[in-house]
Amino acid sequence: MSRRILGLSIKSFSLLRRTPIHPFEPVNFFKGLENFTRSFCDCKEPRKMELPEGVLMGFGNPLLDITCTVEDNVILEKYGLEANAAIIAEEKHDALFDELMNMENVIYSAGGACQNSMRIFQWIVQTPFRAVFTGAVGKDKLGDRIEKRARADGLLTLYQLKDELPTGSCAVIINGPNRSLVANLGAASLFTEDWVDEDENECALSRAMYFYFTGFFLAVCAPVVERIARMCCESNRIVILNFSAVFVLQMQREALSNILQYVDIIICNKEEAIAFGDTNDWKTKNVFEIGSRLQKLPKTNVRPRLVMITDAVCPVLVFQENDRILEYPVPKVKPGEVFDTNGCGDAFVGGFLAMYVQRMPLDYCIRTGIFASQQVLNVVGVQIDKLPKFSEKCI
């Protein structure tokens, strides 16, 4: 496997330094420039910490991904879908799932954005059960199948089981570089706050030091996100929030305003960043201005917020305190190499978190995220067993 060395450009400050990330203190990522190139140019890997079991908890919607590749827009037009978007299924989409399942090239995989990120996290750290994932599934064979797949990938699951609806699913329609997602949440939409008060879950919550929430989950159970985020603030633990989709920002404005004060890391793509600016009447579509304003939003604790804005082509932008901005170029993908862009953003998060919880330098975390996102392009769905064994020498 070829070794990738990614470029780095710096805006708004004169000197880049590096230091390991400490989860309980204000972070200075700019100490020690003299060591910056060592771990990427001479294959000497930085020392990593031993991760305790359950150090990271992810909250999301467990779904069965039903993936099909099409060569035209016929099915998209039939169901009123955009070529590259994520939406919640409506009644008019009911027949879509049956139609996809009857197609010859259908592929099934255990999915949901957060669960994908947690599985990528486990692929990288290689020690089972360092991450815990929760969401609601039905008491059915599909829920059992998703759990077995997740555990085979080293992920510990603490699902909330529901009788009322079956396990959710997500239609994934791939057309060239585009992918259209239609989620039928099913049981995932029924997650409730009483999960937090169960003994086994209380134990997991007390053990974890990092908490990752998707915007999709926020739309399902905002009280749980706010309750745990407040707990993290009081106990000096890290909260990471992914905006996830434009519709989340449009429909969950009040819930977002309630929890952003507790959020240490915000992750979004360019479209989501612009949508956040629009919903808050910021009167700008400049992602640099939006990222800077996101970073400066009021925060309950003293830990400076980190904001990451991703894009398929443009560099990953990282906004820090005092108007410091990093740009991480994304390597170009040769035409024909992309099999499935679904899960790339999930993989970026998983790669980033795998290094972040080990207190690795920020540049290392971002580069690992970019590397992971490009690896999943080569498989349909986030199928960990089809990825090569992770090696940091490939970053």
C-alpha cells in the first residue's frame, strides 16, 4: 500500500506547533514545531496511550443499509430524491425499499452514521470494545443481525429494544460520485430517556470520557443529548457533535441552541455549515466566516471549542481559538476508483476519534480521518472485513 503524505497550510498565525491532546485541560495544539514531520516522514509512530474499555460512547440510529448502484436518475426522479442528499423517509417512499430489495445488485450492511463511525474507530484501534454504541432497534432478527455484525467488528452495543416498530433501514442509491440516502428510522425513532437510568448503561456512562452524538440522534431524542452533554460539562469530559444533515439544522434549531454551549468539537460539511448560518440569519455563505463564528459561540466551560468543516474536494478546515485556522488538503481520487461515497464522512469521524482519544497531535487525528474516509471509497457500504488491516505507516 502506498504511503500518503498530505500537505498542510496555515492561516491567521505565524507558527504551528504540536502537543498531545489532553481531554481535561485547555488544549494548545501549537507546541513543538521541531517534531512535526517525524511521525509522517520516517515511519516512527508516536507513542499512544492504552485505551480503557468503553472510553468512547456513540449515540445514533442503528440501521440496515440497503445499497444499490444505478446508472441513471430514473429511480431518483420516481421518488423525488436529490442525487446527493440525506432525508427521512415519508409515506411516498414506502415502495422504494421494496423496489431496492428486489434489485439484483443490492448489498446489505449494518449501518447508521454513528455506528459506522464507531466501527471504523474499532478498525483503527484494533482492541475490542474500546467504543460503545447505543440507539434503538426492534426485537427482531434484523436487530440481532446488526448487533452480531457490530460486535464482530469489535464494537460493544447497548441497544434499547423496542416492540412497537421493526429495526430501521436506510436506502442508499449510488450514482457515480453521488449517493442519496433515505432513512426509515423504524425503532430508532423511539429511543427514550429512561435508557440513561438503567444500571448497565449508567455504568457505561460513568466510564466513558468522550461522547459522540450525531445530529440524526439529536432529532430523535434531544433530551438525552442535552442531559449527557450537561453531565460531561460538569465532570470535565468531551462532547463531540456532528451536524449530520441540513434538515437537522432546519428542524432542530432550538435543540441545537440548548446543547451547543456544552459541545467541545463540532463536525460538519460545507453544506451543513452554510445551512447553520442561514437558519441563524448570519447573512453569509463564507465557510471561513461561519466556521469562525461557530467556534466563538458561547461555551459553558473554559475548554476552547474546535470546529471542523469537511468537503469532498476542498481541504478540511479546522477552526480554533484566537482565529487560528488549519487547512488539510484531501488527496484527489482517480476516476473509476470510487465505488461508494456513502460512509466517507462517517469514516472520517471514526479515524479522527481513534487518534483523538489517544491524545495524539491534532494533525495526526485529521490525517487519520482523511485516510480512513478514502479507504471506504473502495468498498460498497462500510464493510470493515473488506478493509485492509490498519497501519499508521499508510497515513
